[in-house]
Amino acid sequence: MIKVLSGAWPLLLGMMLLQVGNGLQGTLLGVRGEIEGFSTFSMSLVMSGYFLGFLFGSKMAPELIHRVGHVRVFAALGSLISAILILYPALTSPWAWVLGRVLIGFCYSGVYVTAESWLNNSSSNETRGQALSLYMIMQMVGIVSAQGIMVLADASGYVLFVIASVCVSVAFAPILLSVAPTPAYDTTKPMSLREILRISPLGCVGMLLLGGVFSAQFGMAAVYGAEAGLSVGQISIFVATFYVAALFIQYPLGYLSDRMDRRVLIMAAAVVAGVGAFVAMILGAYFPLLLVGAFLIGGTTNPLYSLLIAYTNDFLEPDDMAAAAGGMVFINGLGAVAGPVVTAWVMGAIGAHGFFLFIGLLMFTMAAYAAYRMTQRAAPSVEDTDSYTWVAPSASPMAVAFAQEYDLETAETEAEEANE
């Protein structure tokens, strides 16, 4: 661990600060939109914009890197993020915010691809797993820290937007001053969505549903809090709870994942998330119970992303995993683009608590489909399954491929040791 930190701390620190800016702008826009009188539907389009941009960015960023190199792409996208964060309070129009979110989503996707390729390039076989875990932890720490910053200034002013912009600008200094140029990001011809669906129906359906849940959680939680009448401090704690829970529950679920039928674990985690959503929906007027619901949702939905990838890999040949990674991220992205809009429609129909109804219905649907799939084919033996590696739902296809590379190296090492 010390070895990883000594070599990668500038990158890890920079990514944490980038996530502070990202986490802050998401919550801040949700609160500021309520202050500006934007409708729930308008805010859903704003929040969907990020995931639309991210979806396009994951496809186009590798080509940009091929053309001009990692450093230029990284610096250019970072500058654009910082500029947009400053412009939000100056251009208080829903359509201007939608455009800004699309651009920021695109930029963050490119930044992730670049940073993750640097991280992969600087890691050895022995340190790759630790480096990936630290990277994911620092991302979560950044998002959680951002929620604490929300209470430092008035959301109706400029200061919080300036803080977000400064965090992003400062984030690039340690990274760009310490990293060496890396080889161009190698793209892999993606596997067709039809082929992935044939290989793992549960993986595809689960990813689509989870995309909707994660985008609602990441994009609409602050909008829900504002409509429900929560204070800015309560909204900050509420949003942070989703990610704190993920840090606590990630390891136990990963441990169980490598020791049992993953479909059972997917079903159980989805049921827990669904129960948490309905607890929050029915009893959320009592703030501690609202946090209990958020903890149950965040603690299970975030690890489910990694769990669905690991389950899909169980039915893939090692050479096909990288090709499938892009398709899985794309499917998740489709759900993420639609998530905030559908959430807003439900909230408009039944009130703020429709936020939790939407999440609950998606998670119970996933649980039901997992139960159905258990009747369609036998589970692979635990000995033949791929290992579980944590990948955050906000990660780019590069991080997913990075995790799969680590899984394969670990499996090969274990096989060699067993044969000795």
C-alpha cells in the first residue's frame, strides 16, 4: 500500500479533488435549481445531461487521446470543466445548464479515461489491485467531502461554484507535474450488445436498471431533498450517506460474491435496496429513517455495479472481457440518461417521494429478474467464477478493463501456484 501511495499519490490526490468538484456541482445545482424556480422536469434534463455527455465521452475520448496525446486532452478538458463551473451561476437558464452538464459529463469521461490509463500504466502486477482500490476510495472520499462543503456558503450565491471550480483547477497541478506521458489508449473493438445480451441476460438487464438507479441517486437526490423541504445541511448528509454506505458495504459483498451463486447475491442486494427505498418513501419524514433508507440503497446499489460485471465475466472467455466491458458501460449509460427524466415524471405525478418509488420499483424488478434467471440455467461452480473487483458506477470503460486485467492476472497467478 505504501509503495502504491508513494508512486501514485499525485494522481490519487488530483482525482479526489476532481470528485470534490463533481460531487459539489451535482448537489449544488439541485439546490440552486429549486432557488431559481426551475421545474422538476427541467432539473431532470439538467441531471440527464451529465450522463449523456459521459456516454459520448467514453466513445470519443480514446480518439482524442490518439490524436493529441494524454497531457493535452487532460489539460484541455480540465480547463473546460473549471470554466463551466464558474458559468453556472451567471447563466441561470435550464437550457444553459443542460448544455453545461453535457459538456462536463463529456469532459469528466475523458479525464477518467486519461487518468485511469496513467494509473494502469504506472501499476505493476503486484500493485494493480491496491491501486484500483485506492483510486475508487479516493473518488468516494471526494464526493462525500463535497457534501460537507455545501454548508460553507449560501447556495444562492457564487462562492460554492467558485470553490468547485478552484478544486478542479488545483486538481490538475499535481497530476500534470508528476506523470509521464503514456502510450496511447488502446481501444478494443466492442462486442455487440446483442451478443452480450445472449451471453448474460441478467448482466445486461441489471446494468440497464442500475444505470437508472445510479443516475437518480447521483443526479436527483439533491432535487428530492430540496422539494421535500430539507435544509442544505440535511441534503448534504442525505447525499453523502449513499456513498459512505458504499464504502462500508463494498468489501462484505465482494467477499460473499466470490463464495456463492452471484445471482442469489444480486437478488438479495436488490431486495435490500428496494426495501430501503420504500422505508424512505413511507417514513422519510423522520430524517433518521430517511438516512437509513439512503444507507440501504447506497450500500447495495453501488457494489451491484461490480457484482454484475463479475457475474457477466463468469460466462466470458478471458479474451472477450475487454470487448464486453465497453458494451456493459454503454448499457449502464443508456439507463443513466433516462433515469433522471423518468424520476422527474414520477415525482411530478405523486410528489417528491416518487424519487424513492422509482428506485424501489427498479430494484425489485432486478430482484425478480434475477430469481427468474436462476430457473433458466445452472450457476457456474464457485471455483470456475471470475474474482470480484470493485469498480465505481462512475468509472469509464478503461477502469472496467483495468479491473478485468487485474482479475485475469490474479487468476493466472493462483493457477500457477496451485500447479506447483
